[in-house]
Amino acid sequence: MFLDGEQFILAFVALVIEGRLGSCSRPGRVGSGKWVRGASRLRVGSWNIGTLTGKSIELVKILKKRKINIACVQETKWVGPKAKEVDGYKLWFSGRSNYRNGVGILVDSDLRDRVVEVRRVTDRMMSIKVVVEGLTLNIISAYAPQAGLGEEEKRRFWEDLDEVVGGIPPTEKLFVGGDFNGHIGPISGGYDDVHGGFGFGARNGGGVALLDFARAFGLVIANSSFPKKEEHLVTFRSSVAKTQIDFLLLRKDDKGLCKD
């Protein structure tokens, strides 16, 4: 479940998205994450990996074990607007430094050839478009600035995310996976429309920013919608702390597609 070393003890956040392509009326399941006409099952995940250097093969082994089709990764610390083959997955990434930030998106062998667009916004944000039988899926990998960084950097991050999400037509599916460096709190607390009522930790400014963003664009924080044991809510553990800062978001109209 975990990569070795304390800096990699980061829980993987994943959702099962299930339903008819182009319609949500008849959910169905297919094996091995493959796409078939009329029914589909898609596993989408997000993970702050700490660094991808020397860890990409190990990461892919975990994705295969969990049957993850698409994975957003953050803090890759890989440089360049590039793509790389990793044991059957294709990884697109965007980064500017070997020491900080960097984001990426991995797509499995069934879907990699269906990627029609890759947009690298900054070293904290990128997106891809995947087309399956005429249905367009937009996947965004995001890495919000940490609490100790300047307000200007935080403002730019949210403005960039606003622009990317705002540019996606409402007819297209949208999934945002990221490390948002904020706590949304254990209960909805005035955000019943976006917070499912299951979270961890005390809400802070970063969490409020995420909740306000979700509300502005008609999204829900999908992994707050399912009751979980504490060890399944926490997405970062160290010897002195445990937090939940990694989240997956999608449109409210698609909430019914989430099967945990």
C-alpha cells in the first residue's frame, strides 16, 4: 500500500466511477478496468508521491494492484513538459525543479491511446482529456501551495484552477484529483452542498478555499461522501502527525456515479 520511507507514507485516494458511457441510468461492471459498449467501470486516484525519482516502477505496481485506470500525482519533482512510458502506463508530467512541486497524470494501457489533449498549466497543475465512445473525460492533477507559502502564490494557484475548470464545457465529465494542503473538517458545517459529511481534522483556511471553489463550480468533494474508518480518511501520516489533505472532486450531477 505504501512506498518505503516516511516521506512516502501517503494513503492513496481512489474512487470507483461506474455507469453507462454517456448515461448514468444503468450502472454496470466490467473486469480489469476495460471499457465495453454500454457499461464501464473507471478507477480514478490521486497521490502526493513525494518524489517520482526512483519510484515510478513501484508506483505503477501499486496502481496495477489497485486496478487504477487514471492516477493524478503531485510533488513529482521531475522537470519538463514531457511524457514517459512506465510499465504499460503512460505518464504525462509538468515540472520546473528537481527539488519542489511537479504534477503528473498516469493512464493505463486501456485508455492511454484515448488521450486527445494534454495541457500543462504550471508545475502545480495540469490536465488531460480522454475520449471514450464520444464521451469526454477531463482529469486535472493539482497541488496547492503549503500553508507557509505566500498569499500571492496561493492566489495564483486558485486563479489557475478557476480558469482551467471554467473552460471545460458542462457537457464533459470532470475529475479533479489533488493535494490541496487544507482540511475540510469532519462534518459539512455549512457546506452541505459540497461536503458529504465525512472528513478528518479541524477545518482551516486551505479547506475553506477548497470548499468555496467546489461550491463556485458546482462540484462535490467525492471522498467526503463515504463513511470510513480513520485510517482510511487520513492521507498523510508521519511519526508526529496525521492529516487529510488529498481529495477528489467531480460535478454534482455525476455524484451518483461514485461507487466508493
